[in-house]
Amino acid sequence: MSKINSKQKGKKGELEFANLCKKYGFNTRRSQQFAGINHDADVVGLPDIHVEVKRVEKLNIYDAIEQAIRDKKDDEMAIVAHRKNHKPWLITMTFEDWMEIYKRYLLTTK
């Protein structure tokens, strides 16, 4: 795949993920990043979450989560939202961040 096609696929994936989050009531949108140089999340509007979107067939998930962790603000959790063609969206995050979310969830439901 050419670099232009992969950029277009990345942009399309970011829009797709932002629109999916909107269906759940979040005011999300693609950030206006320029080749990642400003370290903005790919999608903004999920409070306290730095979103890195990957819309590829082959993904090095460790490289992707390391990028998200490197680019996030100190008070944010890093996630990678990713999917292949004809597959559902998946979210990858560190165990520690997932456990923090799960503990907060349990505190609000008990």
C-alpha cells in the first residue's frame, strides 16, 4: 500500500472511530494533527483518554501502545483503538489502566 493510501486509510479509520464514539454520546472528532508532530491524540473528546487509532491489517500492538503512552498527557490513560478489515473495533491498554477503570466501575455499581 502506498504512503498516500495508508494516510487516507488512517484518516478514514480515525473518522470511523470518532463517529462510533458519537453513537455512544461522546462529542468526539479527529484531531487536527500534522503527521503526529504535536503529539495530539488521533481522536479527541473522550475525557482523560489519549486515543491512538490504527486501521491496519498487521499491527505491532506494543509499538502502538508505546506511542500512545509516549504521546499522552500525564493525567491521561493511553489506549489504542484498532481494527482490521471486516473485524470489530478493539481497544488495547495497559493492565494497570484497565484495572483502574474496572475499580472505578465497581465503585459506582455497588
